[in-house]
Amino acid sequence: MSIVRLPGLIDVHVHMRQPGGDHKETWSTGTAAALAGGFSTVLAMPNTTPAVVDEASLEIAADLAAAGARCDFGLYLGAGHGNAGAVGALASRSAGLKMYLGQTFGDLRLDDQAVWSAHLDAWPENEVVAIHAEGSSLQTVISLAESIGRPIHVCHVADANDISLVAAAKDRGMRITCEVTPHHLFLDVTTPLGSGRAEVRPRLGTPDDRRALWEHLDVIDCFATDHAPHSLAEKDGLDPPPGFPGLETALPLLLTAVHEGSLTIGDIVERFHVRPSEIFGLPTDTDTWTEVDVDAEYQIAASGESRSGWTPFAATPVRGRVVRVVIRGEVAYEQGKVVAGPGTGRDVRMEGRAI
Ligand code: DOR
Ligand code: ZN
Ligand code: ZN
């Protein structure tokens, strides 16, 4: 056993499914999965039912999160067709504005470039705009943002072309940051998952895409799971929704890469703690940390704390186990047991909320 202590890990991209999708995940089950995966803070996406797009829906989501969360959290607001401008008033209470410019789960997709520009113009410059876009729409939104000096954060960069677009924008001096998911780093189209289970957006890339992501590690600001739980019945059904659960497998997979020499512990800390807290302006706390046993060898279990009840990484041999998570001085997870109860997590933007 060899215990390494990491600072509080932040996953800037998760989908909790409340309101509207409790059978897939709740704040209670999703944050139990976060703790089991070694995370102390999660930032949740707005494509719930209803979507989080205005004050009323933000209040509903924030109340559910406050009641259910076992770790700290933030909530994104969704960019809609009619809320550019109005949504900016809620910026200080949110983790950021999420803009869906490509194929996704839910109905937040924006296909009118005039609406993209309206949001990029109106959202406060010092608050994050997180973009779901690939290929030509990624290229377009980079150009639009660059032309007005608007910083953007690109979600789940998944292929060789898109990581090159981000690298080139960084080289030009644009204020652009990005995240990459463990599933795009460790899986590709050759991985035999079964057609419904393999559905995810962005899609898994080719082995060359995967290699390109690893080769551009210096361009990757954050790792983020894009934890997107759907039930097994849905994944194996006739119209499988896209998404993989990822909170409980990210750290073991990345620690295995450390063991194999393709990553350092410092690379993980940089991308799951340092850059997320810098980019999203999140508080860091020396009484919040995660302990991992970097020697533990085992196979990833078929399911864990997430209500989704499956993982694309089942039976993958890994090296590295989460043994303890401490949040603000309190043990939240220890030796395989979730200790923190629902409602113990705090909204990281609470100071901005009207009480
Ligand atoms: O695979 C995905 N799942 N991609 C998305 O953009 C949305 C997500 C979800 O919410 O299930
Ligand atoms: Zn997305
Ligand atoms: Zn997502």
C-alpha cells in the first residue's frame, strides 16, 4: 500500500439527472459516485427536464442539489433561444453558461449563429462560457469568440482535428481552454462495447484521434468525466441515449496511466484541481483532499454508486484506488463506504445566491 494525498479534485463536467431523470441518477446517487471516484466538487450541466435556463429553473435545480448533494457542486445555466441577455443576471450564481452547438441529449441545441453571437456578447466576460461543439461549428464559434475577445472553454475535445483547432487558437494567443474525457483518452471505435452502449457525444474517435489527444496533453487544461448516466435498459433499448457514466472510473484509469509512465501525478492534479479552480474561479481549501493507494491492483467493477448501473470500463485492469475523501475537514468517503449524507455538499457559488 502506498498512499498519495491529492488536493480536492474538481470535475467540471457532470450530468446529474434531477429534475426529470431520477431513474438515471439523482444528486444523492451521482455525488456518491463522485466521492467514490475521489471528487470533492462537481459542476453539473443544465440539460435536465426542465432545463436550467432561467431563475425559476435554477432555483428548482439548486434546491434539489442542496438537498441531495454529498459533495460540493456548481450549476451551469443553459443558453437557450430566448434567454441571451436575461441569463447574464444569474451568472454569479452559476458555474458558467453552457452552449450546445452540436448533437446532444436534451433540447438545448442551438443552430442559429445569430443566437450564438448574442450569448457570446451578453454573458459577463469574467464568467465561463462552456461550449459543446465539434468540427465546423467549433471552428465557427472559436472565430466568433476570438473576434470579440471573448474567452471560451471547450468541452470534451475528442478528435485530432478539434484538438488541433484549440492548439492553433492558443498559439494565436486566444483565451481558450479545453477539457478531455477519460473515455476519449482510453476508448476508441475499435473497443467492443455493443452499439447502444457505445453511443456517446462526441462519438469515440479512431485510434489516431486517441493518439492525437495524448500527444496534445500540453493543450489539455482539464480532465472532465462528462459523467452522463443513462439506465442499462435505455442503453440496451431501441433508441439508446448517448452518454457514459465516468465519475467512478476516471481516477483509477488515469492513475494506471501514471503507473505505465504516460502521465504524472502532477498532470492529474493540474487537470483535476489547479486548472479547474483557476478557470472557474472556485474556492480551494487545504482541509479538502483525496487519498489514493497508487499500488492497489484490481479490475473495475461492473457497477458502483451511480444509479446508471453500468460502465464501459467493466473488468478493465487498473492500478490505483481511492481510499479516502475529506471535505472541509470531514471524512466524506472511506474504504469503500460513502460517509457524507445527502445535503452536506455546498454550492460553490453560494455567496452569490439570494437566500
Ligand atoms: O454523450 C452525451 N451525453 N453527450 C452529451 O452532449 C449529453 C450527454 C447527456 O446528457 O447524456
Ligand atoms: Zn457535451
Ligand atoms: Zn456533457
